[in-house]
Amino acid sequence: MSKKKEEQAKQEQIQQEISRIKLPRGKQVLGVVEQRFGGSRMSVRCLDGKTRVCRIPGRLKRRLWIREGDIIIIEPWEYDEGKGDVLFKYRYSQVDWLKKKGYLKGLEDSEEF
């Protein structure tokens, strides 16, 4: 019985996670991490067609672990469009939801996940 309850609790947690997915607002853009450079910097291919060098801000450095191929939200800098800050990383279940709802159309054309 306890195994069944654990599995059910896990499913409920996934459903809660999916129901509260953070979406880009304003200037924020979705992107895929192409390459890590080290020192919390990386190359990100964004949905708007640009490739930006992004960094993880100091407040998120210890909490946010990013690998190549991860889907993230970035905010481009105002004074330099070729750079940006990482704001959020999506989990696998959230990426599946984004694909189903059509938010990742521009990325699916160029690369398979």
C-alpha cells in the first residue's frame, strides 16, 4: 500500500508542477543551452533567432545547475542584445507540456530534443 501511495503522491506533485509553469513575460525569451563556457557563462540559442552569451546571476549560481540541451528562460540585456541573464530552467515534465502547447515550435524545427 505504501508503494502505491508514494507513486500517487509523485503523480500529484508532477501535476502540480505542470499547472504552475512559468512562461516568459515582456522581454524574456525561451532558449536552449548550446555550449557551456565555464564561470557561469554559456551560449544559448533563443526562440527569436539570435544566439546569446548568457550568464547565471549571483543569486542563482548555487541553486541553478544547467547542462547543454536544457530549456531556459533568459532576459536579454538592454544595452547589448548579444548577452543576457538566465532566469529559470525547465524540468523534463515542463518541457513536454511546453511542446504540447506549442511554445517550442521554433526550436523543434532546428533540433530534436
